[in-house]
Amino acid sequence: MTTPDPDARLAEQLLRLTRRVHRIQKRHLERREVGVTPAQSRLLRTLAHYDAPPRMADLAERLEVVPRAVTTLVDGLEAAGKARRVPDPANRRVTRIELTDAGRAALRELHAARRAAAEEILAPLDDGQRAVLGHLLDALVDGAVTPPCHDTAG
């Protein structure tokens, strides 16, 4: 008789949750008619984190994809009016990518859709459970062990 593998169950639960999160986020995005793919939404969110328009190579590195993939994503966002290529003021051979007003509006819609999806996903949890989940997710994302969240008031 083999002993059950608790990590196998956790792995399956994580995969199922990931699929559910993607499915719910996709539904919320479609309702809002943002008009971007999940990959384009990731690029928009990444662009928003830069203080100045980044180069394509910077985006590829940050997104951990090949530069050609960024070119394709930027082409789509540019065609939709959500991003534009601009010349680098210091080096005319370099092209930078910046958000347009339509891109910033799409980002606001993306954030709202993600919040709505998170609310739907987290609805079964009370505030205490959400706090514990937040600490556990931090530990998984950061790869570091964090002390558990205990309510010492009660």
C-alpha cells in the first residue's frame, strides 16, 4: 500500500485554482470589452511600472520573453491605439514604447476587472482567512518562509 502524497494534492489544487482564476479573469475582461489579450494586458501592466518609456529589449527582459514576442504584442497594442513607438531623444536608433491615453484607460479597466475577479474568487473567505491566505501567498511568491498570521487579540 502506498502512502498518500500530500504535495500531489496541493499541486492539483494549485493548478485547479490557477485555471479558475484565469477563467474568471477572462470572463470579467470580456464583460468590460477591454479589447486586449491576456498577454497584451501583461505588457500594458508592465509598461505602467516604468517611469520613462522603456526599450523593447527592456520589456522582453522584464517579461522574460524573446524580443520578437514583444514586437508582436506592441504591434497589436499600437494597432488598437493603446501604445505607441516613440524615438529615444538621446539615440535616434532606439525606439521606446509608451502608453497612450487609450492604453491608460484600458489599464484602469484591467485593474477593475482583476479586482472584480478577485472579489468573486475570495467571496467564500472571511477577513481572517483572507489575511492568512495573503501571508501564505506571500511566502509562495517570495519563496521565503514567513511567520503565520495569528490573531492575538482573541
